Amino acid sequence: MDNTLETQDTDGDTSRLWFRVLKSVLAWGLLAVLAFFIWPSSLGGGTTTIVVNGHSMDPTYFTGDIVVARSGEPKIGDIVIYSTADLGEAKIIHRIVGGDGVTGWDIQGDNNDYVDPFHPANDEILGIAKLHIPSVGAWAAVLSSPLVWGSMLLLALGLIIWPSSKECPELDQADDQADDLEGREDGADRGDVAEGGLVAGPAAAGRQTDAGRP
């Protein structure tokens, strides 16, 4: 019996260990995905998200589309998001059609017949377009909100540090109390059955004695 209980305890510990390992792997994987796709360039990350507004990039992108760009080494033909000192905090997403990253790129919208008046150098290129999400511009505020990705980071960290039942004495104590209560109820039920048997015994014996009399 003791060997059986010991084997069950060992199997339970192994299962909990694998569960914790799997939970940690998933949580760190989520953190890596968040860091790659969501961490904005404005906070030192390499991702820039923009909502297309206007028709200068038709038919490649339309108004309301979301484009996610990642930092990298731009080249002619790339669609990039850029911002210059003249633009302030505004961003433009157009295609590189000429120039270089030192003296400045020549950039033009796919639907425009003229080159942009701005010629950003490499340090003014915020990212190269990597992901296109059509017609969901309302999600841009969500993707770029520090509150949203901060909450997701906290959730992922919570999955990593959340204690298992082995590490939580309160949970173990509650389980022990529930087991004790169940044991007492089972014992009380067995006692009632035994008491009923003792009472019924003499009565049955009496009936047999009466039946045997002439």
C-alpha cells in the first residue's frame, strides 16, 4: 500500500513539473512574440505600426489598412514608414524608388505620379513593411497602446511566476481539510449502518424464538 501511495506521489510530482515547464515555455514564447511584433520603436523597440489614410498607396494598401513595419536595412523597392524633422510626429508609408540611405532616399506612393518632397536618410526610416492587415484600422490604437501590450506582458509574467499547489501551503491545507471532512462523513455513515445492524439483530432473534414456540 505504501509503495502504491509513493508511486502515485512521484507520478503527481512529475506531472506538475512538466506542467510548470510547459507553462514557462509558453509564457516565454508569448513574451518573445510580443517583443517582436508589438514593442514600438518609440520605446526602443523595432516595430512601427501605421494606419493607412488616403489613396497614395492604392491598390497596394487602402484607407483603414494596418501595416506593421520592422527596422532593417532598406533598399530600392521596399515599402517603408518614415518620418523627418519637417513632418514632426507624422509618419508616411511609401515605396523607395531611388536614392540611397546616406544622401536620402527618393520615395513615392504607388498611386502618385510624383516623388515625395522629403528624402529621408536611413536614420529616418522607421521600418520596412512586413505585415499587412486589411480593413482593420480600428485595431491600430490597440496595437500601439502601451496599456494593452503592458497588460499582456504582465499576464505572461504571471503565468511564469504563478505558484503551483506544491508551492502554496494554503491550497494544500484546504485539500487536507476537505479530505478529513470526507473521511469523517464516511466514518459516520459506516457507524450508522453498524448501529442499525445491532438493533435489527435482537429483533430478528426474538421473532425466530416466538416462531419456534408451540
